[in-house]
Amino acid sequence: MVGFFGIYICRLGLSAFAGLVSFRTVQSLVFRIRLGILEQMNRLSADFHETTPTGEKLYRMEQDVDQVAELGSSLVPYALQTTFNAVFVVVTMFVLDFKLTCMVSLWCPFSLCSEDI
């Protein structure tokens, strides 16, 4: 029971750390994208700035970048969690029964590539 509690506490700590890393990464990404957009807008001609409404430019900077950030904030943690879970399951399988895991591992590529008939 103490082992399960320890694993639970470690999982909570790693989850909090992953959330922090994800947040900082997304904020850095958003900052760099917005900075790049501002640099690009400074290079555009005065005619562009006169003909394009200010609201449209602001909308693009806010909404489009926020959508990219939302995608990054949901996709990256999901991919990391899925990868970690897969590695954990495979390691557990090897620990429990090495021979059976080796036999099953030989068939995994075939089952992943096969089509449902």
C-alpha cells in the first residue's frame, strides 16, 4: 500500500511538473510567434497598413496565435503522456514475463499495420 501511495505522489508531482513545462513552452511559443508577426508587419508597406483595417490585424495577432497555442497546449502533453504510458507498459511487460513479451513484440508491427476486413 505504501508503494502505491508513493507511486501516486510521484505521479502527482510529475503531472504538476509536466503542466508547468507545458505552460512555459506554450507561452514562449506564443511570444515568439507574436514577435515574428510584429517584425513582419513592420516590413510591410504603408499601403498595406492604410488599406487593412486595424481590427483585422489585431484579430489575426490575437485569435490565430491563441488557436495555435491552444493546439500546442493540448497536443504536446497528450503526446508525452501517451509515450510515457506506452514505455511504462512495455517495461512492465518485460519485467513480468520476458519471453512472452518478446513473442508478442514480434507480432505488434503486423497488428498495427493490418487493416480491418
